[in-house]
Amino acid sequence: MAIGEHYLFDLIVALPFALLVQSLMIRTVRFTSRERWLPAAFGLSVFLVWLAIGRFGLPLLLVNRLLPWALAILSSAICLVWAFRLPALIPEMQLQRS
């Protein structure tokens, strides 16, 4: 961000996109499983909403200083919670107990 290669908006939008990709790439859960499609659908919808906000909704976000930060924190927090739940579905990611 410091050298202008990325904007804060790019980093916020990257979280739901990463959640989408991560949930689609789980290979130990059936393709039609709810545990796989729920975070994928959420990631896709939040990603598309942020793209729409970036394209059409910037004047609405500039009305109130709290609104963009609240949306960014809320969407990022939910994406992180989903992302930390997903490795539990992968047996290789679980800690080995001796």
C-alpha cells in the first residue's frame, strides 16, 4: 500500500474472494456439501457487493464516515471466521494428538 500498488479497497475485497476460493478448493468435503457451499456463496456475494460498491456506491459511502469502516470490519470479520472454520474440514490441517 505504501508504494501505491494496492489500495485499502483491494485488501478488503481480497478477503471474501480468498474465502470463495478456499471453500471451493477443499477436497475432503463433497462438492455438494453445505459446509462447502455456504462459505463459498457468502464469499461470492460479499465479493460482488464490494465490487458494486466500488463501482456505483462510493458517493453513498462518503455520506457517513462510519459506514465504510463498519462494512469493511463486518465483512472482514465474518470472512475470517469462515476461513478459520474451513481448515477444520481438512483432516491434514488438524493437529496430530500423541
